[in-house]
Amino acid sequence: MSNNGSTVGSVSIRNVTKIFDPEGAHVLALDNCSLEIPAGEFCVIVGPSGCGKTTLLNAIAGFHGISSGEISLDGVPICTPEKMAEPGADRIVVFQNGALFPWYTVMENVIYGPVVQGKMTEAEARQAAGKILGEMGLQGIANCYINEISSGMRRRVEIARAMVNDLKILLMDEPYRAMDALTKSVMHKHLLDVYDRAHKTIFFITHDLEEAIYLGSRVVVMTTRPGRIKKVIDVDIPRPRDLQVLASERYRELKMEVLEAVQEEARKAFEAGEREFA
Amino acid sequence: MSGRNKNSNSLGKLGKSIFNISFYRGVVAIIASLIFWEFAARVHLPVIGMIPAPSAVAGSLSSLIFTGYYWESWYVSFERVFSGFVMAQIIGIPVGLLMGMSRKFRDLGFPILEVLRPIPPLAWVPASVIFWPTPQMSMVFVTFLGAFFTTVLNILGGVSNIDIRYIRSARSFGASNKDIFWRIVLPATLPSLCTGMTVGMGITWEVVVAAEMIASRSGLGFLTWRSYVAGDYPVIVIGMISIGIAGYISSSIIRLLSGRATPWLKII
Amino acid sequence: MQIPSAKPKGDAVLAEITNFEAMAFRLKQWIKSPRPYLMVAGLLLFLAVWYMTTELFKLPRFEKLPGPVAVIREWLSEDPSYGISIYVSEYYLHIIKSMMRVFEAFGLATLLGVPLGLFMGWKKVFRDYTFPIDETLRPIPMLAWVPLAILMWPAREAAIVYLTFLAAFFATTLNTLLGVESIDEVYFRAARCLGSKPRHIFFRVVVPGALPYIFTGLQISMGVAWFSLVAGEMLAGEYGLGYLIWNSFVMVQYPIIVIAMVTLGFIGWASSAAIRFVGALLMKWKVREVSP
């Protein structure tokens, strides 16, 4: 459907359960989640706060393990209850609040991956990074430090830092969360361009439904704790997409569909939160 | 968080967090260093072996703690620390506030402060002895100097870092200058005052100890120095440990008071 | 896409052009404002009070203290009555001796303290074993070590350097450790995502991430080094500014006390300024920070 002709980067999540057990408190974060993400798909996960979206992402990235089930990448199991995944450059995360190294310039950040992996010499990496920064319209800030550029720039640099690697899947954890609507729309356009060009699988977490439909090929709605997959909605809006999509009839129908699925969960999560604070 | 209704559970949690692996490693490390220390003293290792062995220290301690002289040293040092420290707060807080609130006063006073501050407090000992009529007064003065600069600078920093929005918000509620001082400036400066006090207390003990060694005939610092001069070496270590405990007690009191004074800074 | 990409570029160029001009402008504004005059007035006021209390009116108690005129006359005299002035080589001998001691102690403390702190922050097991020892020793004021230091080391010189070292070492180690702890976990995760090996994480995340705290630590370390040095020299020194102060007190050569105090203050200030300068040079990313 929106396969882009990619052959690598398919993720299969089978019956994954994750129980957090900090000091006796038994929290079921993920409950028997199964999801197949074909290679090259832009898969968006939506759900209320605390529904285990980030838990799932962390398990794929290798930041923590799972209690049962299995996650495999291109048919190779990478995460099982016995052995958590090893973080690696085939699955790069774009973090919620950004994780560009402030002690490096934009260029030094982007060449970080290829250089430490020993895949390129520094000169080669600079060339590759220059090309990617150029494609993204970021060449002008290559020698700026991270503290000198805007938050929108930072997100784009972070994506560039990921894309310069030989990655299979890009994991994005609410990357545009704290942004104003205008910046966000620029970011969305940028990400869509990157996606259309690079044919990489993207695993994108958000709780912004409009963002989810606008960007995603499939929207996966998760339930509040325990995190289960409630509904998977195919977004059959053709690519390349632009702002026109937001005014289309189909977009509104899909939004209604997702909204209905999410609303109930949001209310449950809110009430659970209220109780937690009481 | 919910300790009251799940008492047994939270007790278990407490146990878990204190008696975890890090705690045991710490205990092992301390015991190992004590054994090494004893061993070093027994076989006369160079440098470290010169430190009186823990067994010798323990022996001296058992007789020393029953002497009035030992406890009087505690009292004298505490009195000096307390007097100097309190004086530093009494004078330092208004000076800091004044400098923080009035630009003119700050411009006038800051250079003096900056010229005097880099001089180590102990360099003042002779001048202080010359100036003050009694040794006690000169000790207290040097102690005062140690804490004074820290207090002033911390208050100054605290006042100048107050978020202007608080003051604007107070103004929009119709607050007078007096209200702003008592209800905004003072509480907003409290955290940095507490920081300054904690740091100042540490410096105060450093200064008192050295000043007592250099120019006094009483106090824990003198006790330590005299033991060295008299060749009663294990008492040196007792003196050091006593000073450490005294300093720790003082800092804990300051921390406790700071916590009480700034309840809004507690992290839940 | 062109507009946002052009913006920071423009900013960067703009910043370069205006940096110098802005500085000149600020300087002009500063000269025009009452601030510099008040600052000078403050210092003059201080000198005046000192002069009047000690030399002009000779107030009780104050008259015993050396006044500014006596101090400056002695300091600038080609033939000083107490033997210390800018024309006397012995003055510089004291300065150099003190500076050498601080330099040795500070250098050693940095060479040992920074790696130790980094390692403690990086490897939890190592920290679990070493930190409690550090925490047990730290409440003891450094100056309480004076007698023990003299006892431990065969030579006075070594004792003084050891004492100075000890104070600097604790400050450096602790701040370096805090620096490593201050690094956001997300940077470690990002580094691992990008395929770092442990050594990359150490050299490219731990070290640069801890650098701001390390330099704060080095500044504190320099301060406490001078602080301890003075005490050590007063009690056990031969030569050095602390010794000079104490010796002048014993020999009733009071103006020299003030000369030595001011000299100490100046050198102490200059050494802290030097560290700040090096820190700013190494942490351009921190210095150039602007509000996001």
C-alpha cells in the first residue's frame, strides 16, 4: 500500500507483555500486544499518556526488556524475555525532548554515528552529512552549536543524524510534542519529504490525532493501562501528501474514526489519573 | 507517597532502598579501609603508616571522652562557630539585600567585596589578633569573615535572579514596595540564603579549626594541634574525627532548618 | 523550507558582525552610566575609611593596624624598612614558593581527581566502593589535617603540598562525579542508539557532558587550595606568603602582613580567572548559549 518498495525494516511484535515491578508495585504496562509493521511503513501509535507507547518503543530500541512475547526485526528475533535488544544503529530513536549532544556542533552530531561505528572516516562522514543536511536545507547551520538553533531546527538535525546511518527503522517518540502549531506544520511537511525520499520504516508515537492521520500509513490506537492494541486504522490517503489532505472528506472521516476510538480511552486514563492524585 | 495506609509495604520499601547492594558495598569498602589502615600502621608503611592505628585511636578515645577538657573543647569551638556564623548572618543578610535591591549600593559595595573576598580568611588571623582586645574576639572575627562573603554573595545572587514576572504580577495586584519586599523578595531569596548558609557553615568550621591551631589555646583545633606538639599522636585522629562530627552536626542543623524554611522546594 | 533555513544562518553572520560593535556600544553605555564612578567611589571610600581610622585620627584599636600610607610606602620603597617591597627579591621568592606549591597540589589534584570522578560516575560498582570512603572523610575540615599531614610526611614541604592537594582533590573529584551524574540519561541512550562502544560513550558523552561541572570544581579547587596553603604555611612553612604573614606578625612588621594579604588576594583571584578563561575556551558550546 504505502510500502515504498522497501525490503528491510519490517518489525513484528508478537504477544508482547511488559510488567513493571518496582518494589512490589505490579504494573501491567503492555498486555499481549501484537503488531506487524511491514518494511517501509509509516506506522503511528496513538493513545493516552501512560498507555505503554513509549514502553513498546523502548523495547524495540533496546532500553528495556519485555516480560513475555517476542519482537523481531526482518524476521530475526531481537527482543525476548530472556534477552533484551541491544541498542544499535539499525533502530535509531528521535527522543521526545531531543538528544542532540549540546557539546557538539550540528555537523559533529550528524557524523557521530558513522564515525563511532567505524563505517566511514571523518572526512567521508562529513561529506555524507553535508549531503543530507543539504537535502534538508540545513547546510547553513552546520557549524552552529545546538544551543544556538531553534527547537524546530534541532528536530530536523536529529532526524538528519539518524538518517545518515544505515538504519532500518526510525523510532520517533512524540518528537513534536512541545511545539506550536505553526512550527509543527513545517515539521510535518519536512518529515513527509524525508519519508517519501528515504523509504524507511517509521515507528511514530504521538497523542496528536491530526498529526497521526496526516503522517501515518496506519494508525494504531492503544488502550490505557494495561496497554493493549485497541484498533488499527488504515489511512488510505495517497502520498505525497500536503496540507490539502487536511481539508479532504476522507481525512475528516478517518479523524472521526480515530477520535471515537481514542475518546473512550482518554476518559478512562483521565479518571485513572484523577484517582492516582486523590 | 502513600506510606500511611500501606505501612508494612512502605517499611519493606525502606528496607529495600537502604539495605541494597550499594549499601553493602559501602560497608565492605569502609571495613576494608579500616583494616588496611591498621595494617599500614603495624608494618610502618611509608607516609600512610605514620597515621596512628585505629586500635591505638580507640584506646586513647576510651580515656579521653571521660575528661572534662575534651568536652570543653567541643563547647569552645561550637561557641566560636556559632557566634561568628550568627554575626555573619546578622550583618551579611541586610548588606546582601541592600546591594541586591539598590543598584547604587551594589555598584558602590561590590568592588570592595571583590577586592577583599579572594584573600583567604586565615590570612586575616594576625591582623585580627592585633586589632581585637581578646583572643576570643579575634577568633570570632575570623570565623565571621569566613561566612560573611558567602552569605552576601548568595543573597545578592538570589535577589538578582528573582523572576521579574513575580514582581510584575505582585504590582498588578496593587502591591506596595513594602509588600514586594516582604512577600516577594524575601521568600524568593530564601533558597539562596539557605545555600549560602550551608556553604558558610562548612567554611566556618575550616576557619575555626585552623585559627585555633594558629592562635588560640582552646577548642577542638587546639586540642588536635597540641596532641601533635605533645607527641600524643592518636589524639590527633580523635581531634579530626571530633571536628568532622561537629561540622556534620552543624551542617545537618542548617539543612534541617533550610528544609523547614523552604517547604515549597521539596521534590515530591 | 528556505525561510527557516536562512534564518539561523543570517543570525550567525549577524552575530559575527555585531559582536564587536555591540561590545563597543556596551562599553560606551557603561562609561556614560554612573556605574564606573560609583565603583571607583566605593573603593576610594574603603581606602579613606581605612586611612582615617588608622592613620589620620588614630582611633583606639585601629591605630595598631597598619594604615594604607604605611603599607604603600613600604611596598613601593626601594629601601624598605621591614625588608619586603617590590624591589626586593625575597618578596618574589615568597610569591613563587607559594605559587609553586599551589601549582603542584592543584595539578596533582586535577590529574588524579578528574579521572577518578569520571570513573566513579561512569561505573556504578566502582562508585559504590569508593564513594562511602569519600563521604566519611569529607566532613573533616581540610585544615584539621594539618598536624597529621606534618606527622605523615618526612619533610615540611611535602606536608604543605599534601594539605593543599587534599583540599583541591576532594573538590575536584566530587564535582566531576556530580558532573557525570548531571548528564541526562537520554544522551547515553542516544549514543548507544548511534552505535557507540563504551569508550565512545566515555570520551564523547561522559567527558564533554561533565566538563561544565569539572570546571566549576576546578575553580572551587583553586580557591580551597589557596585557602589551605595559607594555613599550612602559617603553621609549618618556610617561605611562602602565608609564612610571610605569620612571620611578620611575630616580628611585629605589621605593614608586611597587609602587603602579603593583598598579594595573596590578587594571585588567588588571577588563578581563578585563568581557570575560567580556559573553561570558556574549552566549552564554546556553553558560552555561546542563547535562549532557545
